[in-house]
Amino acid sequence: MKLPGQLYVDGAYREAASGARTSLINPATEAEFTTVSAAGTADVEAAVASAQRAWEGGWRDLAPGKRAEILYRIARLLRDYVEHIAEFEMLQIGKPIADARDEAGLGARVFEYYAGAISQFGGQTLPVARGGFDFTLRQSMGVVAAIVPWNFPFPIACWKVAPALAAGNCVVLKPASLSPLTALALGEIAHAAGLPAGVLQVLPGSGSVVGDALVSHPLIRKVSFTGSTEVGRHIMGLAAKDIKRVSLELGGKSPNIVFADADWQKAADNSPMSVFANTGQDCCARSRVYVERSVYEPFVERFVGATQKLIVGDPTHTETQLGPMVSAGQRASVEAYLDDARKTGATIACGGGRPLAKGYYLSPTVLLNAGADSKCWREEIFGPVVAITPFDDEAAMLRDVNASPYGLSGSIWTQNLSRALRVSRAVQSGVLSVNSHSSVHVEAPFGGFKTSGLGRDLGMSAMEGYTELKNVYVAE
Ligand code: NAP
Ligand code: MG
């Protein structure tokens, strides 16, 4: 498979109508390695019109078994191309190759899950008053816009495209400007696997141009977005005009709560990668750690030791755990948080600097003594930075946890079952793990409370989110 370089519309690659192109920089080398067409509003018009034709022309009415067969074929072909997808992902965002391979496989698994879900998904018969018969239908919506970020470009595209297609919709996918390649590869592979032309369009281009045009387009029935809370809010505002359906998966500042009765050694060994994986550019990053005071000092020592052993470097090496950050701008934004942390009295237990001369690298950084109102304790940093604090009282700790405007994920470490259940109920977030940091399961709903989002990706919840619910009453 060649490096994609154009828009994918109506089952074929084509240049943007304006001829515009943007260059892609490899974050590990800081060198430009390719250019890609940048869509404009004329391309949005063409892609939405083609998707609408494909929906009316047959995709919505295709027998469920046929739709499932095509999704299974997409999954199989994605598995054949795992190496290509992983290499494109690594080149465009600096993701370590081992992670990129896992995530390419996860994307294929998502298509398998929704291929199977098709035959299990439908309406209900309801027990209304005598004299009639009542049933519900789950119907496709039409054309869905999927707008995705650069941190997990390929799996998040699959999280949205697979259930939307499974439910009978057509999709226009807009990847982040920094990471168009694997979205384009998905379009090409899906078509090669038998997806009819127009059912999936891929439009790289700027968020303010392509994203806004999609969200404002009258034929777009639903917008499924993952990215910043700021852009999510903007999209929800634009969508209000036509009462478009939206699902939003936004930022987070997820807590990692360690009680003294836990296997805290295991927690300390496992926790660095719960925040530093993907170089901290993860909406689920466990970026504020609360440790019960009696184990705080040994926990911190062990956490810092495990952090210093992480392998930071060349993403082409299979043993690399942390690659560079995605861009110079993203690193600068994280460094500004570190400057503020230093100024406001936090101490840096390890990291804080640039480990390599070339590439947008930043060492994994552990902050201690961050003020309860400091930016580094309150705001999403989206980089390899964690802050750790001791706590004495469960109720006071939970008040601080829930004072955050975010509520995406979190971890709870304890051996006490009633405490695990009580705290799981109390933490205001959409996804929690006990004695683990695992947040994402293809079969289970994923999404946030409060400003972390609206609606759910994955599981059968996502299928529901790509349908309209209709009720039909028939008199006997
Ligand atoms: P972002 O601006 O929210 O970008 C996410 C997606 O939205 C991209 O495809 C982007 O396109 C698009 N977009 C931007 N402006 C838009 C608009 N006006 N209308 C419609 N779509 C628009 O995120 P970012 O700038 O890449 O990152 C900024 C911060 O967002 C990060 O530091 C982090 O805090 C957060 N973030 C969260 C997640 C997550 O998984 N929840 C993922 C990424 C970032 P362009 O790429 O062309 O701008
Ligand atoms: Mg942005």
C-alpha cells in the first residue's frame, strides 16, 4: 500500500478542488516526509452529496447479513494491512511501532464486533393496552460526520465509522490535520473490501473549514466528535441550529486513587504507563494521583523509579515505550504548564526536560506538592506530566476528585470490596477501573460525565447513538 496523498471521495482518490496541499512532519525527525490534499468547502459539498446518494441508493436498505459480510471483509483486510497502517501512524504522529501495531489490530477488532452486532440489534415489542400492537424500529439516520483527533487516529476513526456503517448510515470522516494517513488508508481498504462507493468518504482538511462546513451542512444528521472540550462546545453550538444529533468525547483529568490497603507496590509499578503511554496525549491519562498518606512516600519513590526506567526514544524500535510528542506546538503547550508549576511551588521529582536533541521529545515528568488550585492540578495538560498528592480522608479526597469539570475515567486501588464499590459509585466519571488502569473495551460503553462529553463510543450504546428510534402502533 502506498502512502495516501489525496482525498478519498466516491470510492476513489482525488485532489482537493482548490488543489491545496499540506505537508506532514515526522515528529521524531522534525522533517517533512509527504504532503496531502487539503479539502475545502467544495469538497465537503461533493462528499456529502455522494454519501447521501449512497445512503438513499442502497446502503440503508441492504440486508443486514450483507452489511455484516462487508464489515467482516473490512476487518480481515485491515488485519492484512496492519504493518502499513502501523507505519503510517508512526510516521505522522511518532507513535511507538509496537503500540501502533496493537491499535491497528484494535481497529480491525472493532469492525468484527460491529459486524456481529448487526444481527443482534433491533427494536422491541411493547405491552401496550389491548386492542393494538406496538413495536419500535431502530432506523439509520443518513449521513454522519465523524471528526477525529490525532492522538489515536486509527482506532478512534474505527470506533465511529464501524458502528455508524453497521447501523446503516453513510459517513464523512474528517481526520485531524496532523494525522490524515490512516483515515485515508481506512477509506481505501474499506472500498477494496467491497464497501460501495460513497458509503465512506475521507476528507483531510482544516477543522475550522472542513469541520465547520460538515457540522453546518443540512444533510449531516449526526456529528460524532472526539477532541478538545473547547471545539466540542463549538460543535454543539453549531449543531443546535438543525437540532443535529451529537456525540462528544472530550478532555479529561482522570484521578488515580490509591488506598493504603491496596497492593500499592503493584499500583506504583503500573501507574506510570497509565499517564505516560502515548507520551501522555491520552484523554484517559491518570494525570492526578491521590495516595493515602501512610503509603505516600514509598509509593512516590517506587513510581519515580518505574518512570525513570521507561524507554523514551525512536518510535521505530519495538522496545520504545514513549515516542516524541505530536508537534512542536503541543510540546510548547506542555512546557508552559511546567513553567507555571515551577513558579507556583510544585517540585519536579523527575523529568521536566528534553531528553533528545532532535524530535519533539519531552521526558516523563512527576510533579509533587502541586497546589490544589494550580493549573497543573486542575487542567488537562495532554502531555507526559503527572501530579501526585497525599490524602488523609476519603470524603475530602472525593470532594477534590469531583470538583473537576471533567469526568472521563479513573482508577481505584484497594483490596477492600465495600470501599471499591462505594468509591466507584461516588466518582463522577463515565469509565472506571478497580485495581487496573484498563479503560477501553470494545464491548463496553466509553465516554464521559460533565465537560468530558456526551453520548458513548463502543459497545451497543454506540450503535444506539447512530440510529433514530421509531415507535409504531397497529390497531388490531
Ligand atoms: P481539537 O482542536 O479539538 O481537534 C480535534 C478535531 O477537531 C480535529 O480533527 C480538528 O481538526 C477538528 N476541529 C478543530 N476545530 C474545529 C472546528 N471549528 N469545527 C470542527 N472541527 C474542528 O484538538 P487539538 O487542537 O488537536 O488539541 C488541543 C487539545 O485538545 C489537546 O491539548 C487536548 O487537551 C485535547 N484533545 C483531546 C482529545 C481526546 O481524545 N479527548 C484528543 C485530542 C486533543 P484540525 O486538526 O484540522 O484542527
Ligand atoms: Mg485545535
